[in-house]
Amino acid sequence: MRLTAGIRLDCLGLPFRKAITRAGRLGARAVQFNSAGELSPEKLSETGRRELLHLLHSENLHLAALHCPLRQGLETPVDQEPRLAKILKAIDLSASLGARLVTLHPGKIPADTDSTATRALRESLSFLAVQGDRRGVRIGLVTGPDSGQALADLISTFDTGALGAVIDPAGLQLHGFDLEGAVKSLVGRVHLVWARELASSHTRVMREVPLGSGSLDWVALLATLHETGYQGPLLLSREEGIFPPEELEASFRFLQSLLPAR
């Protein structure tokens, strides 16, 4: 697959059918949605899943991944069993829809390698790696509170092809990590790339801004992705609420401008 421009549907703030139509009109070629609410595994019947795929096909959209939102990270021992059960349902839904990728925020890698939190994290990742391998579904760990190298080091301790990373430039930016260095550290392990950007406000608080209006060097990022062999979608993303209409259009056009013409 060539580099393509897509969008995470949840950042549109629209019902699913309208979000699909909006994504198609924007010119998106790939989408991701949250495995929650009306699109949770419990709510989507077999008929509902077929209708969902038909809607995507009608707008010429590829389902790149599902995102499994978690209240706490994998390093949290409390409620570990129901958390893993929730992710497993998302994995099964992903497999049934042909997406074959589930993304999630793994939490912070503990500094103490012999702590309860480290054991909880490793137990969780070991379970998810086995289940992912069995079902042919990859698990994308979203970058953020740890460097790309730290995440790569963690993933390398598991004998699996299922575990990998989701590059979130804004998450790395927020925590002061080098974006291009993260991509290079995770070479061969990048399952997906989100496209969002931060900039300091007048109060010096980092806030999400339209793509291209912050300090990130997107041309350098694209060059690094090409250099490391990534061939997949870049999904326009937002985590601070929904996109204002004018920002949505500007950000998506900027994203498209970075990619080779189809």
C-alpha cells in the first residue's frame, strides 16, 4: 500500500453514517474508528458489520484500524482482566471487519523493571501478542509518554510480529521526544501513523493546531517514513474534542499536499 491520506472518524463528531460520507467527500482513502458506543463489539451485529463494510465500500474507504479506548494503561494492575477482555473483543471485531489492526494507548513504561506495574504491563502485552498472532491482528501501541527507543526496546523483548507502534507526532512532541528518531528506532515496527500537531498558546500550554501551523517538520517526517519503509495511511487525528470545520479542511488539504499525487 502506498502512503495515503485518511482520518480518524471520531474526531469529526458526527454519527457514523455521516462521518463516512464526510470522510469520502474530503477525499480520504483510509479511516479508523473507536471500538466504542454504537460501534462497540457488543452493539455491532453480523448484519450491522456487513452494513458498515458496505458503507465504507460505497465511499471507496479502506478500514485501516480500530482504536480501543482505555480508561487506564496496561501497566495498571487494577481491573486488568476486564481491560484485556475489552481489547480482545476489539481484536475479534477488527478481524471480522478485515482491518487486522487494533490501536491503543499502552500507558507509561515503568522505570522499575521489577515493579508490580512492570509485571502488569508485560503480562498484558504477552497476552495480547499471543491473541493477535492467533487471529492475524496486529496491536499498535500509540507513542507518547516514552521515547521511540524505549518503546522499541520493550517490543523487542516479545517474540511476536503482532506488537508494533502507532506514531503520534503530537504525543511525542508533548513529551519532548525526537519524532524522526522515534520512527528510526521503530523501523519495521510502525503499524500506523497519526497526523496531529501541537503548538504553544499565549499561556505556554501546548494545544492542538491545524496541521502545518506548528513547528513540526512534516517533510522531514515523510522522508524518514519513506526511508524506513513505511507504506500505509497517515490518519488525520485530534484528541482535544472535534475538528472545527475550517480547521478540518485546512488540515486535510495540508496532509494531502505532503503525499504523492495518486
